Amino acid sequence: MVTRLAGARTGRVTVGCLTLILLVVVFGYVGYAVGQVYWRYYQYQDAFNQQARFAAGSPDDTIIVRLRAQADSLGLPPDAQRIHVRRTSKGITIWSQYADSVFLPGLNRELDFTVHAEKSF
């Protein structure tokens, strides 16, 4: 004889649990897509900071070549390779602007980024 405990479940999944799982998956997918774009931006910003930090011993052309190579290796849009360098007697400023795209089902969005680094000598 099989006895059943009062209030025991029979293995059915509630709608609330499925909804929660679906929301976690959707937020994870969107977060991953947007996160990749921002992660590339932060890596590119770090490269700009590094080049500005060691700019005293590097000519402008070398800095631009290194940053363009970084943009290429990160898979950034071509606009990211338009790099500007301004050197004064007091320091250096390096910057670039570009737009990167986030592709989601039913939604394509462009995000604008400005990468900027300064260093005083």
C-alpha cells in the first residue's frame, strides 16, 4: 500500500518557476550581448591609458599604429581606428570616437563610445 504525504508534490513544475527561468535566460542573453560591447570598450580604454602613460618615449605614429592594432584585434568598428594625438610641452592627449552595435533578436542598437587618455609630462 502506497501512502501519500499531505501536501507532497507530484513532480509538476509551476508556471512561476518556468517564468523565473525564462527571465534569467533572457537577462543573461541580453547581458552577455551588451557586456561584450562594453568589455571591448574597457580593453580599448586600457590600451589608450597605457599608451599615454609611456608616450614620452614613443613617437605619435607608433602610438597610433599600436592602438589601431588593438582596435583590430578587439574587432572594433573601423571608426575606432580614427585616433587623434595632441602633444604639448606639458603632456599628451589621445582620443577616438566610435559606435559599436548590439544585435539582439528584434532589436539592433548602436552605442556611442569616446575613448580618451591624458598624461602630463
